[in-house]
Amino acid sequence: MAFIEAGSSFPPENWAYWFRKWREWEAWYSGDPQQLLELYSSIDLYPDTETGRFWARLEKEERQTGVHIPAAGDIAATSSNLLFAEMPKIEYDEAAKNSGDRISMFIKENGLLQKLLEAAELAAALSGVFLKLDIEPDLVKIPILTCILPSQAFPTFWRDRLSEVLFYRVVKETQGGERVWRLFENRSRDNGYLLIEYRLYRGTKVKIGREVDMESIEETKYLKLEDIRYKMEGLGCVYVPNMRPNRLDPNSPMGINDFDSVISLMDSLDFTWSSLIRDIEMGLAQVLIDQEILDINSKFNKFQKAFVKLKLAPWRLGGESIKPIEQVQFDIRVEQHLKACESLFTQIVTQSGYSAQTFGLNIDGKAESGTALRIRERKSLLTREKKGRYWQPALASLFMQMQQMDIQSNLSTSYKPQEVTITLEDSIIIDPKDVSETIRNLEQAKTVSTYSKVKRLNPEWEETAIEEEVDKILKEQGINDLPFENTNKTEVTDE
């Protein structure tokens, strides 16, 4: 895409639709009802929602009664936990000269697990995420990893692969958006090199404006940014889609978020929950009092108990059957509302690709693990596996690019970059009883070796520990006095 043309609209017309979607997804993900109110009050952006969404129909004086259940944020956080509740298994040669130490340092200095949890949650909420590498020697002597939102980038894909990307961020804003400074960073390929270019534009909220000097404002002056080239693969970043295909645009290589298809259901959930809260409010014992007996300010506090001495003679003399005070209390339909909310929430998580049990629904007091839990949470696990297939190659590429950028930027001495294999860990706790039963059945069928039994029972053990345990077992059973490494060898002789 290169840089956006000076004076053009922002966002560019071909990205306007996605920027509206990202804004909507961000509002639901935030869990902030005020953002939802402001979003659906923007009739110019969402003209069809005025008579549709619950949040669009709330009048100004009624907005304080609207209650929001942050289902979108819960879905995104659950997706992240399913993927990275445990640190993924990162396999590489730790003893390799320089590269092993640099990979270990990259993992440690960037707090990789926390960064992956953050990135996975953002991807689930906003359709994808960019993992970007930067060089900042004054901060840390290793490439820095940051998460970039889809709404902060304009990517270009070729054959479904990221071939160029333009990042941006607002660095300064004055006069309520009348003046906006945007810093752009374009990453592209140039004859085997990664080319990183920076530009600063001064415009408005809806216009790019014109290019200005980096030193024109303090916010960019101290950064001392200069265009740079690295002889390396990739763009120094990777894009991880949440899931494909993108149902809003099946031809797009961009991902789709988890909850776009259930926004109407989440809106109905908020409507139902708000209705329950209104029922509770209306269910407070109300006292209807004739205006003649109100206080001097003609006000009555519904939370205040009314114990007032009254002169009832005028009503009696009039001969009318009038109750000057009457108590009113409405029914609170708690059970009906809760059933409706539970049904809506179940539909929301199911259509988002997860099992209801993952969110604590329909468990009936059962505490399960292993095989039983896998059966009940199969849909969540399938969604996790699908997402994991996008993360594994992206992270492997990220590690390779990190090593190349590490060398090219002179942060480290030259070394041979090595391939890194990523395996996502299983988030389901395995029941030892299930494992024991499986091993017993295999042993009875004589289809498993002692080595396989030990490894299956202790998957977290190192290879040396497994071999030592097998050797001990064989010796105790008196099967073989030879060390473990010889037990699986078969002597072949010529007859």
C-alpha cells in the first residue's frame, strides 16, 4: 500500500467499512456501556440501528437504567486461555552457539507468555493481531515484541501472505481533533531487504493532511527515527488471523472475530438483563400519595419510608371513597428473566464456537477431567485447534525473523539462525486414572513398551529421566540387567 496520499480521507475509502466494524467490535469488547451508547448514537456511522439495537433505542434519560453484560470480553478472554493458559512448548537447540542464548533471552525479556495471552485475546475480539519486532537498544538488547491492533495497520496481501504493511498511531491531538498528528511506519520488501520507512502527517480526524518534519513536534523529535534496511526475510512482523474464512468477506485474507455473528444476541441479552433490573426497581414498595400531602418542594423520595400524620376529614366530608395513601408493589419476574438470560448466553457462546460447559453452564455440579471433560468441551477444543494452526507457523516465522533482525541490527554478533518448533500445550487437565486405564488396556493387549508407558504417564519428563526410570523398572522386574539404551537393540547375525 505504501504511504497514504497526502490530503486524502482517513481512513481510506477501501478501509472505511472495516474501521466501522473494528469500532463496533471494540465497543462490545470493552464492556463499557458508555462506549456502546456513544457508538449507536452515531447515526451517521450506524444509520440502521436507531430502531434496532437496544442500546440505540435508549433515550437519554433512560440510559442510566441500561445494564451491560460483558459477554464479548468473556469470550475473548476464554479463547486466549484455551490457547495459552500454559506456555507453549518451544523447541530449539539451547546449546547452539549464540542463537540458543538469544532465543532464551527473547522469550524472557519480552515476557512471551503474557504477550501471547494479550495477543490471543485481542485477535479473538478484533479478528486478528500483528506481532511486530522493533529495535530499541536503549531499552533492551534484544528485539522488542509488541501487539498491534488490526485497526492500526493497513496490510497488503499477495497470495494470502503478508507482503507489505503500513502501521500508524496518533502521536498528538489538539483542539478536539481539529489537529491530528499521525506517525506512519511502512514495512516492505526491496530486493531481498526489509525496508522500514517513517513519515509524520498533520491533518484532522477525517483527513490525512500533509507530511511534516519529524522534529516539528516533541512527541517524535526525541525518537530520532530514520529509514533503515535489513537483509533478512519477512517484514519483521507476522499477522495472525483469529479464524478464516472471513464470513463478512470470504475473499479476504483477514480473519473474523469470535462474536460478530452474535452481536444481536448480546444486545438482546443486555435488554433482558436491564429488564430484570427494572423489575427489581419497580418491585420496590411504592407509596402513592396525593399531591396535597407532598412536602413543600412537591417531591417524594421513593427510597424513604413514609410515616406522615394526615388530616383525613376533607376526604370524608366529600363523601368520596378516596385513598389518600395506597401501597403498590409489582411482581419481580426473576426466574423468567434468568432463564431467558441463560438461554441467550448459551446461544452466544455456542454460536461463537465454544461449548457451554467451558463457561460454567450446564455442568450440573459435575467436576470432571480427562476424557469426560473432553467430550463435554469438544466444540471449544475444536475451535482451539483451529486457531492454533494459525499461531504455530506464525510464531515459528517470528522467531526466525527475530534472530535475523538481531544479527542485522548489530544487537548481537553474527550466528546461524535456527528453526524453532512451536507446540501448543493442552489446556485440559488429564486425569491420572484415565491414563492408568489406557496403559493397562494397552499392556494387556501387549501393544506398548515399558518406555512408552513411562513417557505416557510422565509427558513432562526429559528424555534422560524417562530412560533412567525405564532402566530402574526393568532391573526391579529382573528382566534385563543391561542399561536402558541396549534394551531396544536387536542383534542381527548372518546365518
